Amino acid sequence: MIPVNRSPLAMAAAASLCAAGTCLGATLYLEEFDGNTNDYNADSATATTSGDWVDFSNRMSSDSYTTASGGTETVLAGVSASNDPQVRSDFGFGIDKTIVTAFALRLRIDSDGNSSFDDSLTSADFSVFWGTSSYGTPGATNVADTNNSLGAPSSLVAQSDGWHLATWTIPSGGLTAGANSTIESLRIDPTNGSAGNGDSFEIDYFRIDGVPEPGSSTLVALGALTVCLRRRRQR
């Protein structure tokens, strides 16, 4: 979980955006794939800690946290050794699916096999799924409500060095699929279908955004009021 900046200036800025009709969303979950938050376990059979990200059924090779190719940041990198590679996580805590406003995934894929991340991606090259149930033991087979697809991203923006940022914007009211009220599992398919078998990939981060907590709305208003009063006194 990421702490929210609750300084008066930050809250006042958020209040101004809300007044303009563009409310800020809080970061509900962030996995930077750097080994410092939820751990990644390449061998799904040994991933027993809730919250672990795992290589489901060992469908990837050379997969681990590593330094990005040609860069300095730490990423999750691997090679698809299956037509259906899956990186999975059980949260171990609930995220209210009705307050989710967006998902974001930053990744790059060497789909032409030239050992360089210079490919232009489409939404068909990868997938993201979520669930209101956990997979049970991490790495286990599917159970009810674990594989709800996000479908094609709302936007897919090409960045430098082959990186792409995929964003899924969720309509007001949040997610509606699933029998339960909270998100309990995630799945990233870093490459899709038979065309993805043997492709190298790197994942930089995965993020879930949502509406501010109820208490945050009050704090935003109080922060804005505090700043206004200070400015009035300084006149």
C-alpha cells in the first residue's frame, strides 16, 4: 500500500481538481516488481505466502527480478515457455472493487525475437485478469471468480526503449463482475497465445487506482480551507 500525501497543499490541490470535475484517485495497490514489496517466486510450487507473485505452472523460463535490459531499474523479466504464461498474485487483503477507477501496467516485449525491445505492441499482445476470490494456495488452479478479464486497455502509449504503458479506465461505480465485493487475486499474461511462446518480456510495474477514501474527502476539504485562511491572513 502506498501512503497518501495529506499535506494541506496537496489536499488543496486535490480539492481544486475535484472542483474542476477531475478528482484525483488514490493508489490502492502498487507492485514495482523490484523484490521489495510482494516477492516473486519463479517456482509456483513453493509459493505459499499470501501476496506472492508466482509463475503459474512454471510456464516461463529465466524469470526473476533483474536489472532491465539496457537500463538500471529492477524489473520482472522472463521468457514465455508456454502458449499461456501467467504471473499470478493472491493479495491476502481486500480491495473494494466498487471504488476502483483504473489499472495500469508498464511492460515491453521482444515479440520479433531479435533480442531487442523495439517492438510496437498492440492490446492483443498481453492480458490482465482480476478476481474476487483467491487462487487458494498461490499457484493453484482456477477457482470461482479468479479470472475476470479487463479486456483491451483504454489506452496503450508507446514510450522510449520499447516500453508501453497500458491503462484501463474503469467506469464510475467500479468493477461489477465477481460474486464477492473485494479484489483478492490478480493475473498478468505477459505474452499472449501461440505467437507469444518464446517471447522475452519485462514488467516494470502494476498499479490499481481508486477514489479517495471517505475520510480523505473530508481532509481534502479541510486542507483547502486551511490554505485559503492562511492566504487571507497574509493579505
